[in-house]
Amino acid sequence: MLRSATIIICALTVVILQGCGNNNGDLGDGSSNQNTTNSVKLSTVTTEGNSTTTEVVTLYSVPLPADRLNQNFIGIAGNLSMTSNTNVFNEVLYTVAANLSGNCPANGTAYTMPDPSAPSPYQQIFIDYPNLLILQQYILKLPLSGTTESINNFELPTNLTAGIPVSNCVVAMVDWLGASSVQVNADLNFVFNESTQPPPTAVPTLLSTNGEFCFGQNWGCQGATVDDTQSFANVTVITQKSQLLSLAGNISDSSFDNTGNSNGGYGPPPTGQWSMKNDFILMRGGCSAFSNVIADEANGVYMPADYYSSAYLPKGSYQTLLSIPFSGTGQMPLETSVAQNFSNVILNAGDCLITLVGMSGNGAVDAENQVHAIVLPILE
């Protein structure tokens, strides 16, 4: 959903923790490599104001050691939380990236959308920082007062890869939409190693297997439906032979608040029990049943259908990589972190990674996954 915010910085602390440990091992190509594991600590506390008229994304940064070569991102560990004192819907997208070269953003740098003809905040951010590389994203949603938290502990399989090359500085982006003041707390360790080997020719990359879909209302999100028996699909067609290393990030499926039209027309919260399905599947050799989905996605359109049916998923046609079911009662958020590594999944050109999400129950739910597939290209 379109996110908007006004940001007040309460506190920002960044600490570099060096020499946290040693990891002696072999790279996936069999070459010997000695790594020293370090971390940058991102500790931020921000208070988000009450604004729903313009989107604002606020940036923070901390430098990486400048006197060392061949630094590689290998993981993130720590907690994110959002606290609200009001029974209205709020959400925060927290992005961790590296700005590989150039000036790093000053803490509290804010990007807004001044008029419809101007670039969006993210478009302008990437214009100003063209070497910005997204590494992980996390979503938090809260439809009522209280606290929601994401506890993360992700590390790439370092026996298969040296990591994702990084340099210069780590950047955190806080993107909020809401109808009340909330406090967002981040206490994350950005873990990287320093390799004695030159950077490899092939390095891991993130695929866009994430998405956001609304049930129980006909607007918002990338796709929306008032028919809670329908589901949504996001299809990523593999273009180069690669090894699947990880599925990492988090999922937040949340009801909306109970303010109805007074807060933008959100659909009503579920009554009684409701459940969600979040599935990540692999189809080998193509996915012709999803050809319309692929064509629509190219135009930014996501249509609901019965994607869990045998018309789309014939028996034996797919492999389930990860399945995350949720269940709740009434008005509440459902959240979990994802950190699933793989050791022997090879993706060939033409294969399809498909993300599916479905709902059972009634009422309106904002279902969002910020789970990215991380793959290592195989150069032949």
C-alpha cells in the first residue's frame, strides 16, 4: 500500500563491532579462503508522525571500514519492532542496503512526493544513490494498539558463497504508512566478512519474490479482491542457471483496523477464526498455466484467481520450497521471520519461482511478504 510519513528522529546509534570471530572454510568453487567476520550495529529509535497525505522515506547510514578490501555481506541478526498507542492501522517497511560508492546519506534524510509529476521517493533515492544495493527488507503491520516484533537471524550458507560484496556504507530506509504516532525500534547486526581472496566472478543476487495483496476490499496493495476464496500469485521466471541459496526476509499478514471509511475505506476486520497460506514453489521447465500472470505482472497488474487449484498446480508439476501457514482470531497481526537456506537446489533458465498467498475466513487482510530468493549464478 502507498506509504506516507513524517519522521522525528529520537535517537540514532551506530557501532562497528570488529573481529567478532573467525570463519575458516572453503568457497563453493573449492578454493581456500580465510575470512574474518565483523558486524555493523544499526540501532535506531524513530517516532513517526500522523500524516497520510504524502509518502516519506527516511534514510540512515553508517560507514563500513574504509581501509579493508573484499568485504561481503553474509547476514543480519536482531530485532525490529513497532509500537502504537492507538487502535488504528500502521505499517513500516524497513530496508537494509549498502551504498557501494559515492556519498552516504546523512541520518534523517527524508524523501517525499511533492506532486504527482515528481519521481516517487524510491525513484529519487536511486537517482541520488545509483549504487545503492538492497540486501534485506522487513515489513511490520499493526491494526491496533500494542507492539509487533520481527526477530531475525539470517546468514547465507558460507560453504557455498563468500557473500554479497559490499563497501562504503550500510543504509537503512524507514518507510511508514499510518494514522497515528508509532515508535519504530531497530536493533540489528549487519554481519559481513573480510576475505583474503579477490571478489568472485559470480556473486549472489536477490530476486523479487516478495509481494503485497489485499483480501476483503477492492483497493490497495499490488492486487486486491473482495472474494476471500481467491488467491494471488507472483511469478519469477529464471533467466540464468543459478543455485538457490536462501529464502530470507519476513511475512506480515494483518487485519486492518475497525475505523472503516474514516480511515480510507479499509475493509472490516475478520470475525472469528481466519487463516493464511504463504507458499514458495518451484516449477521446472516453465509454467505455462501462469502465462497470463506473467503477462499481467509485466504491466504491474496482479489478478486474483484460484491459483491453488489443479488447473494451475497439476499434481507432480511443482516442488514446494517453503510453506508458512498462519491462523488468527479477529483483529490481529500475524508475523514471522524467514531464513531458509538450501544446499542442492539448481535453477535452470525457464524454471519458475512462484509465490502464492491465500486466505480462509472473512474480513479484510493485508498480506505482505518481504521474502527474497537469493541466488548464485552458475557461469558455464
